[in-house]
Amino acid sequence: MAMNVQRRNDAAIYCLSSGPTLPEWLGDRARRNLSKRDESIRRRIELIQDFCMPSSSSKIVQSPDGRYIIAAGIYPPRIRCYDVHELTMKFERHTNAAVLDIVMLGDSYGKMALLLDDRTIAFHAPYGGHETIRIPTFGRAMAYEPTTCELLIAAKGNNVSRLNLEEGKFYEPWKFEPLNSSASCIAVSPTHALCAVGCDDGIVRFWDCRSPETIKPFLTLDVTSATVGYGYAEDNEYNSHKPGEITSITFDPTGLFMAAGTAGGLVVLYDVRSSRPLHVMEHKLGLPIHTVKFHPGSGSILSSDEKLVKIWRYKSSDGTARVDDSSASNKRVGSVVANVEGTDKLCSFIVAGDESDPFGYRSGMILCATDQPKMESYYIPVVGLAPKWCSFLENITEELEEKDLTREGTKDGKESIYENYKFVSRDEVEKLGISNLVGTPLLRGYMHGFFMDINLYNRVRAVANPFEYEEYRKKKLKERLDKKRASRIAPKGNVSKHAVNPDLATRLMGKSGGRTKVCKAAGEILTDSRFGNLFTNPDFQIDEEDENFKLRNPSGVAASKRRRNDLDSDEEDGESDVEQEGTPGFKAIEEDVGDSDEDSDSDEDGFHRGKVRGELYDDMKVNGSNKGKEKSRKDSRKKKKKPVMYEADDSNQNAVDIGLGNASANGRVKRRKEEMSMSLEERLSLEHNKERTTKLQVRGDGVSREVTYVPRDTLKKQERQKDKDSKKGRSRRGVKDLGFKAPFQHSTSNR
């Protein structure tokens, strides 16, 4: 929905005229086709149909019965009447010159007077233009006094023209001094016949309409002297208005308060019973104030210059307009309620009402005439309710209030244009299986990914991951169980309370007690806020099965394997190395381990503890995530295998011969069978070679087994010696080799 939201001083301001403007010459069929192609046009809010002008608008008013809105604009000069019951334009009329002011003479559009800039006043009836009257000087503003049926025209010069509509003639004009001053604005009190005329010399002059013979003002009010030192306007030759010039004036419905706007951006609030101002409101830009309105429903004054409409309080929290009010700052006189910033130059505005509130005293709808084709409309709930003809705005704004529009990444509470789109990267496109949509309007390329409609994204994700809700439900259930366990009595010891990476936290806590650099670093990791997500955010979970982790932490992987082997050692002790089924000579004996009840009726029913699913449920289960498969494999790996006992039959075979022994026994049986198939000569040569080549000899059986071996270095020396002897040929015998029992003695006595 194309509705911009501004937030000023905790007040939400809804702009109802955002979105592109269509040209006037565009036909209905072209508009429909354009709305189909352009989403911004299709989603915009058009409060009143054709609520615009070809070039710009200058004035806007509402009829006293609250049903019709009259707007004037150019080019060419024209007026348009809008019916709020039908929310569309009722008629359009062209004028001979630009419209400066509009005064409603009746309850509806049947009687109205238009002040034109060619020194004429045009009167319009239901059928169109009725009469045109020329005035003595160029007019600037008009007001209608119903008690005397006079149309008062503030014009250039030191007089105010009076046109009696009952008799159809001009009365003697009101005159004032000095001669070089001129009237710039005029207003009549709705309660009593008091007329106030603002002049360009900064003085407000008052006339009593009940005394038609009174020509001169009976009271003057010097606004310029009361506002000395206020404002931000500069008095130089480039300004078309003097800073002290009165540009706008109005009375409140009770007739007790009057507000006057100046060309220097000041709004002065008066009590008609005193000449001292109650409050002076400054517009920071110092631009001329063109419109001032009282809003009794909220106790506020709406004053506007070219850039914004300022809403501020003229009554305190107790309903009075005291300057020394000590109530809350946002309830005292002069406190700003909101600032409505226009997108272009503002020329005039009204507070739109309905038939029950034709002057908009309890309404929060503001309609503005601007220096652009589209006339702007704003709805401010803090000021008042929406009129009956647009009461649907309250439901829309309530829904928007429930959603917090001040999200991260937005500015000034304005809704982002990407609110209804989801950004997906290329990897996500591959995972969702929508690569075939690349290049179509459904995926709009942007930077390193694509934008796609949020509704389409939700539907595709539901199809790509049908078990997402089940995983979400399990996750929430686990969080609730963990929350319940946290309330139990914690065990003593250095136990980690971290939900993510608890093993790492436990190791760091064990090291943090020492005084070495490693211990201090471990303590800093646990206490430093920069590493807080390492133990709280699941995105930082360490995957010890990842190949990169194993390459960078070989010692940690080995330690974790040892811990797993210690935990699984009891389970692996009962598993046999070789399983033989249908062994000849033995038959298997099934023992009842206590799990027979679990599988007793599975063959009869066709399913066990399950729910009847659709025909495609098995296929969906197979195509599901691999996590379920890995978990089932781990569970099956941890299960103990049922012990299988074998009973020997009447055959003469033993357990070792049929392969029920361990691997070494099976090897010995195999070698024995090979030796039995050899001849005696082959077996003797085999034994001789075995004695020569065997370095390790084992004799005896059982506990009296004897092991004899020759060291490797001795074998090498023997081999080297044999090589030397073979090279020399016949070796020289020594004395010891002769085998004498006693040493030989050479005797010479016999000679």
C-alpha cells in the first residue's frame, strides 16, 4: 500500500497522496493497463478520484453542509467540485482569470463567489456562472457577513469594499489611515458581528458590522510592536512582503481568541479582551503564513507557510489559555503537536469535515492545495478522527500501528519500498530449486542476488522443505524442556551452562583458573562480550565432523575419538568379529533379550506405532533431509547386537574347523589342512626352512611356553661373516678347531 508515514513528536502522520500522478489526457483503458504493469500505481491510495489540477492549485474550501469540496487551480484557470459522498469529481468550470479566493454563500455549491485577479468577482449558481461584477481596485481576500448579507472585499488601498447581496449594490467602503497602507486579509467572527482586517503595516483594524454607518475602525491592534525580537525573517529588498505584514487572520468558534499570521513566519495568539498576546509561535523558516485555522477538538492551531503545516496548542490541559501554565510540556500553550511537511509548495489548506462536523473541528483530515498537479491529503489520528466519508482510514491506520513501522534500516518510520520483497542469493536459489526462474520477472537481479515477492518465496520454501514446521515444533519443544531443566538444582562442579559449544566452554573454564598466559586468554574469551555469540548463537556452533576442523585440530579430533571409544567400548565388547548364518553342524538358538515385545506385532499390522499416511508419504520421507538418515544410522550403530548361541549337532566337526573361532584359530586350521595335503618330504623341507628363517621360536604350550629369538644386530653380523668367508675360500683352522682336551706342549727332553 502506497502510504508514507511520518512520525513527528510521537505523532503519526499518514500521507494519502503518495505515488505517481497520471496525466489528465490518459484514457481509462490506458490507466487500467498501466496499473497492471506498474505496482506503484496499482497499490496507491486515491482518496478522492481526480483530486488534482492540470498544473497547480491555489485555493481550497469546503461547503457549510460538509458534502462538497471546491478547489481552484490552473492552467487554464478553473474550479473543480468534489462530492465526498461519491469520492469523485462532480463538475468542473473554467473561469476568465486565476482565482484568488472563494467564499461559500450558501450551504452547498449552489451559491458561491470567486475573487479573480482581473479585478472582478464571479458569482456561480448550480447551473454555472451567474454574474460577474467589477470592483474598484484589485482584491486580495473576501469574507461574508450573514447578519447584514454583505460581501466584504479587502483590496489594494486604504479601504474595504462592501457589496450588499440583498440589494445588489456597493455600500460606502470602510476607510482607515494612513493612506499608503493596504488591507491584505479579512475575517469575520462566527459568534458576533466583529470584522478584523489585517493590513500590510502590521496593524489589525476592527469594525462592528452591526453599525453600518460606522466607516472608521473603532479599535486597532499593533501586532508588529508586540512581536519585536521574534522570528527568523530578514527584512531586505528581495522580499516581496515586509516581515511585519499581516498575511492571515482568523477567529475561533467561541469568538474569544484570535490568531494573526505575519509575513515574517510568526503566528500571534490573542484574547480579544486583551491587547497583549498570549503566545507567539515562530516558524523557523521565516516564510509568510498564508493560512491559520483553529481546531477546538484538540485545542490546537494549524498554521501553514510554503513548507509545512505546524500544529500547536492554544489551550492547556485544563482547557484554558494561560501563559504561566505549569502542566506537562506537551500539554502547555505553545507546545508543538506535529509538523506536516509538504512535498511541494503549499498554497492553502482546510481541515476536512463531514455533515455532522462541516468545519472539521473534530477531524484529523487535512487537504492542501499545492504548487503541483496533485493536491495533498494527510490524516493525523492524534489531531482528530477521520470524517465519515473516509472512515475506512481508521481501520487501515490501526493495522499499521500494530505493525511497528519503525524497523531497523528504515528512516523516520517510513515503510521501505522493499517491504514486500525477499532478497535471495544464488545459493538460496539453487537450494529452493527455482533456477529456471532466473531471467523472468519473478526474480529481479540485484547486486549478488535477486529480489522476489515475499508470498512467492513463502510458497516455494514450503514446497522445498515440507518438514520445516515439524523441525520448528521440535525446536520449540526442546527450548521449553531446556527452560524447565534450568529451574532444577544444578550439579556441583565446573559444569558449563552455555547452550552453544558447551564442550569448548567447559575446557576454557577448566583452564581459566591458572596464572599462565593461556589460562588468562581462556578467561578473557569467556568474559569478553565480543565472543558472546560463540556460546549463545547457534550459527557459531563448531562442527567437529567438518574436514577443515579435523585438519586444523588433529589433537582435538583424536581426543574426541578416544572419548567416544571409551563410551562405546562396553557396547562393542559384545559384538562378534564374524557373523555366520546357516553354519553346517550348528544351529542358531534365539534368546529372549527383552525386546521381543517391541517387534512382536509388526508383521501382523504392517506398521508399528505409526499413523496411516498418504501414498506419497514414503517418497517424501525418502527425499527428506539427510539428518534423519544420519541419526538413524548412529542409533543403529549404538544398538547392541543380540547374542547368538550355536548348538552342535551329531556331526564330527569341531567349532574351529568350521570357522567359529577367532582369526588366529582359523589361520592355524587353514595351515594345518594345507600341511596334511603335502607329502612327508615336503613337510620336512618346510620345517627345515622354517627353522632357518624363523627369528622367533616358541616352544611349549599354555603357561610353560618358552620363547627364543636372535637379535637383529647379531643376525647381521653373522650374515657379514658368512659373506667374508665365502670370498676367502678355505678358512684357516685354529687350535681350538682341532678339539684337543688340553693345550699342546712342545717337549725337547726326548731329543
